[in-house]
Amino acid sequence: MTINKILVANRGEIALRVMRTAREMGIKTVAIFSEADRNALHVRYADEAVCVGPAPSSESYLRGDAIIEVCRRLGVDAIHPGYGFLSENANFARQVREAGLLFIGPSPESIEVMGSKLAAKAAVADYDIPMVPGTPSAITDRAEAKLISAKIGYPILIKASAGGGGKGMRVVESDADFDEQMDRAVSEAISSFGDGSVFIEKYVTSPRHVEIQVLGDQHGNIIHLFERECSVQRRHQKVVEEAPSAILTPEIREAMGQAAVGVARACNYYGAGTVEFIVDANLNFYFLEMNTRLQVEHPVTELITGVDLVEQMIYIAEGKPLTIKQEDLQIKGHAVEIRVYAEDPANNFLPDVGTLDTYVRPQGNGVRVDDGFEQGMAIPIYYDPMIAKLITYGDDRAAAIQKMIRAIDEYQISGVQTTLGFCRFVMNHDAFRSGQFDTGFVSKYFTADVLDTKPDAEETELAAVFAAYLLDKQAAKPSQTQTVGPARPKSQWRTKRLG
Ligand code: MV4
């Protein structure tokens, strides 16, 4: 079936990103929006746009029924769900299918299996996928669970089968702590997911998070598009992602790719998906879970492979066979992505929503900015406070990092606090630059006082001289632009030079 019109059931940068590819393919686009997003860029970009309800997501972006009704009314062929919201809702995918529409994503059955960690483990059991030692099913008998834990060896982890983002996850250091942590894990699992099923795994200390991008078509062809390294995260929120990983050897990369394809095959996967692994200090890797959506960090994969993942998703939904063969793919160059959040790194990353009084994007060779805002717009309190994804690409890792530092320095945002300075700190850190880091990077190295917001003396003087010059010429109003991190005499100077 040919898709002529796509509704994007999402907002912000990802809605725009999907619509751009649709437009390139000659496909008409429909945006949905909440009352808080009337003036959003994704609404302006789309060929048609429909308000689906009030600001809270539960009354707008999550209203599957209302969204399907819009499709009927406007003659939409297919829905792209983006990430978050309805993207991993098997019931929604099923309703879309029953309404005679295409869901640009995997089957409801694949979503369902991978939505449960225990079901996922069971599904891949016959596919020779490395997994962390642990219990293959939910714990029903505590005495037995303690015996198993002793056999595996403490520390162990109790995880919620329905879990995500670290919720319902508890480390148990010894037999004496078992009952207390078990009670906590179960009650957290029930309150967060309505499902108290938990299981045990050996706790892998200092792991790295490495995930493999896969694409499958509806004819059983599955390929992988190498890895993304996502170990720099804060409280399960990814901060920096890159491709390829600095630590994988070609052999391990090949083995992980094969394992990821096996996981996808195990659930008859089609569409774009991500298979998540943890990698221990000895480079052993273990399958953790599969995300059945397009991920936030997909651009780094696009940059190193040259593949437009959204375009592939659309072809796959149309029933076309994959035209990319595994042997056609190779890694070219290196890409780094940072997530720019409206959060205050100096204040425990508290969301700092407000108006983007200044908003000037970095530009130039090797710089990609995926965002959904313009200067003067307000960041709504109702949704994720991500302002933009800033992605840089270079011949090698060092070049991509240098380009990222340059791009961060050029990025001008005022009106809200952002994580830009924090990301600059990461880019400049020896552990990050050497590639020797794990998921403990942020808690190990970051404290608010490393965000040196005070300009050094020379820069202050330079700024003062330059400001005086501008005032003298009455060339500028005092700029409101605040610099992040080590402040530089940036705004006027650079605006003039680059302007
Ligand atoms: C683990 C682990 C260590 N050992 N499993 C956290 C979220 C979920 N996706 C899996 N997670 C982990 N599972 C075993 N057996 C450590 C983590 C973990 C983690 C994983 C990926 C990225 C960041 C993390 C931060 C803390 C813990």
C-alpha cells in the first residue's frame, strides 16, 4: 500500500523530524496539537493541523480514539507515533490497524512481548542471546529466590518485569537486605505499573549502556545499523549519546549486531527498533530489553550510516522489502548528540521552563539541530522539557567532540537555564574524552560547582571593552544573552563576527 498522507501523533522536535522526511517523500502531513501547542512549529510545518484537546497529554496526545477519528476525517493513511506518548502502546497500534490505517512501527504483538521484560527473555530464550544470570520468571517463592541469589552471588538486582527507566529496580547487597528490598521493589512495581511481577539478575557493576539499532521489514529481513553508546546518563535520563562506541572492537560489534538481529527475529520484528545491552568492564555484553520505537538518539545512527531511519520506517509500513543489505552498511565517521534541556544543572537539574528570550542555533558543517522552538516561544510545563537535540559529526570521535564544543559555544539561549554548560563539562572531561567511562560518569564526576559560570578576568575585560565600543556606536541594546559554563564575551562579539 502507498502512503499519501501521514498523521504524526506527537509534538516538538520529533514531530518535525518525521514530517520533514514525509515531505521529502512527497507525502502530505497532518499534525495534532494540544491547546498549549497552538503556535508550535510542528503545527505550522504540517499541511493540516487539528487540535485534539487540552494541554495535559492524557487529554490530547494520548487520546488514541480522537487521533484515529482525525485520520478518518482527513483521509489519513498512516500514523507515525514518534517516541513517548502512544509509541509503545500495543492497544493503540491494534486500534490503528482495526481502523484500516497503517501504524508506522512494529506489530502490536512485538510491542506487547517486548513491553514485558520477562516475556522478552522468554521469547529470546532459544536464540542464543547472552543474558545476565538470573531468574527466568517472576519470583513467587522468597525462600527459593534467596537461594538463587546466594548461588548467583550478591550483589543482585531485583527488577520489575513491567519496569522502565530504572523504576522498580533495587540492588540487594546481601541476604540480610533481601526482604526489605523485595518489598520495596514489588510495591514500586505495583504503584508504577500495576504489575508487581519482579525477577532477579546478577548486578553488573559499572556497566556501559550500548544499544543496537535494527530495521526489519514485513518479509522477515532484519538488519542492524551498529551501536549507540548511551552511558552518560543522569538518573536514567540520557544526556550524551554517540555512535560508534569508543570501546567496541569489530568482533564485539559484529557479535552484538548478530545478537540484536536474533532478538528482533525472536519477536518477528518489523520497523525500527533498538536492542539494549549492558556491557561490563571485560566487554561481556548482555541483552536487557528492546525498545519498539524510534528513539530520541536515532540521529547519531543516521549520521554514521547515511540511512534516514524515518524513511525506512515508512517504506516498511508500506510493506516494501528492505533494499539495504547488511553488507552494504558500514560505519563512516563519528557522531555525538547532546540533549539540551530546560533544566538548571546548578540546581539539581530542576526543570526551568519559561520563554526563550534569546534562541540562536549553532550552524555550519557537521552540525545538526533537531528542535521544535524558535526565539520568543515558551516551553510548556506540560511536557518533557527538552529544547533541542544538538548533534555533531566528524571524521573521528575527537573531531565530533571538538565540533560539539564549538557548537555548544555558539548556541545562545536565554530566558531559561539549560543543560548546555553541563554538556560542555562532559565534552571537556578526560574520562569522556578518553572513552573510559560507564553509567556512573555523572554521579562520579559532576557537582554543581564544576559549572564555572564566572568569566575569567581577561574575558571580562575584553567583554567590557567591546560593550563600551558598541554602546559608543549605539549599535546595540544591552544583550540579555547569558552564557553558560565558562562565560565568554560572547553574544555581541559572535553575533557580529558570525552574523
Ligand atoms: C542492570 C544494571 C546492572 N546489572 N542490570 C537501568 C535501567 C534499565 N534499562 C536497566 N538498568 C540497569 N540494569 C543488571 N543486571 C544496571 C542498570 C543501570 C543502567 C543501565 C543503563 C543505563 C544506565 C543505568 C544506570 C544505572 C543502572
